[in-house]
Amino acid sequence: MQAPLLDIAGLDVVYSTARGPLRAVADVTLSVREATTLCLIGESGSGKSSIARAVCGLNPVSGGAIRMAGADLGAQRGHRAVAAGAAGIQIVFQDPLSGLDPRWPVWRSIAEPRLARFKASAAEHRRVAEGLMERVGLSTAYAGRRPHQLSGGQRQRVTIARALAAEPKLVILDEAVSALDLSVRNEILFLLDELKRERALTYLFISHDMGAVAQMATDVAVLYLGSLMEVGGAQAVISRPAHPYTRALLAAVPTIDGTNRDVRRAIGDVDDPMHPPAGCRFHRRCPYTIDRCRTEVPAQRPFEGRNVACHRAEEVAAMAH
């Protein structure tokens, strides 16, 4: 069995809010194998981005461990700097403007992650940056422009080139294509897939777009209110979902004949993350709930080639068939 590149064990992320502590990530254990893509899916507020930002050192880690190539990032001083430096982790956000300094020309933004890691002249950094621009399909004629002078798709190509400049081992894509037009989205997904194969990259891919997930994922992890519902190979999870929540998410994917349903219309509104239900966090919205679901937290357990946190997985599967 291949050792994971990224290993997350018992991760808790708790935020302080005006209403009190919010446990955004609750005892999550995940691993990402080298040169694969793990997709995190779930509704807004499920904890996907909180996990991503915790891995990068951008969020507080309240409990658990995050290991990259066996090294415990949380045990080292300056988690954020270590993640971006020696550990080789880069993140691409949904809004590319959030990661680009409006004062800097494009080439300088791309080169920025290299400055602390690689000693070189400004001319050499610019040469590397322009090479990466060409690789991501962006003309070097844009090298001197500022971010506001580019389109959304062009800016996202800049942030991808910027991530590659640090020669990362792991790239986190946090809704990186969700704000793009359909044609541009497809171009970026194709580019990401090419880069993964060329550079043996590992992706942690966060999306609510199931089409993108089906195109990119090696493995899928399903989150609800900060807890894992189901984890397994992409083909198995997408074609034969075991958890009722995964089934509801997939039922909401748009289809050619227009038969998709909105998740909230189908199973009701998301529970209050400040006060998650006892037992299974999904039980108030689940059509298969029994008394045990209301009182006992289901453990992750093997089922049909994946892990699922559902007391009634066998019965649900039988009813679905």
C-alpha cells in the first residue's frame, strides 16, 4: 500500500464567533496518495474550505494532526511558512484577485513564491515566470500587466502558474473553477489534468460542481456539518453512493432531461452548524432515520469498497436496488 503524501488524522477546526465556538471540522481523518486527486464535496458550510486552509496553515488547528510526507506540520513553528516552503503545498482560491497583489505586474505575482526558496536574479525569476505563463496558456505579452487588466480566466491561469512556481508537491484547488464561464472552466480543468500528469502533482480538489469532480477525482470524500459521511474511490462513490447524503447530492446534479432536484427542496435545509444534531449529524434530513441515528454517532466503516458513516448502509443499498 502506497504511503499517503498528505495524512490528516482526527482534525478539528474551531472558530470563535459572536454566538460562541463553531466546530467547523469535527474529527476528520483523510489521506491523499501521491499523484492522485482527492475531491472534497458537500454543501456550503460543510467544512471543505476549513480543511484546505488548515492544511496550508491559514486556519487554526484545534485538534488532530496534519502530516505531509510523514512530517507533522502542526508540530513545527510557523505552520504556514513550512507548508508553503519545505512541505511544498500551494493553494489556488476561487477568487484569483484575493491571491494577487494589485500593485504587482503579472510576472512578479507568479515569481513571488520562488523568492524565499530559490536564490536568483530578478531577470531569472522573470524568465521562469514567463515560461510558466506560456505553459498555462497565457501570452508573455501580459507579463507587465496588473491583475485588474486581465479577464477572470486569465487571472486564474496566473494563480495556477504562481502555484507551480514554488515547485509544489501538493496543490489545493478551493473552488478554483466555480466562478468561471463554462468554456473557460473546461479549459482550466483540462489544463489542471495535463499539469498533474506532467509534473506528478497531487491535488486536493474542493468543489460543489459534480461534473468537475467526476472529471478530476481519483477519490471522493463527502462532508456534512464538518463530519465525514463517505470516503472512497470516485467511480464507486459517484456511481453507487452508499450514504443517503451522497445520494441526495448526486440527485441534485443537473441532467439533460432536467430531472435534477435541489438538495434543500429534496431533504430540507442544512442544520445549524453552531448546534449540530446529536447522533448522526445528518439524521434530521435523512429519509432513512431510525432511533439509533438520533442518539449514536455512526463510525466510519468499510462498505462496498469504501468507508461510510451510516448505521443503515446495507438496508439503504438494498432499498435503492
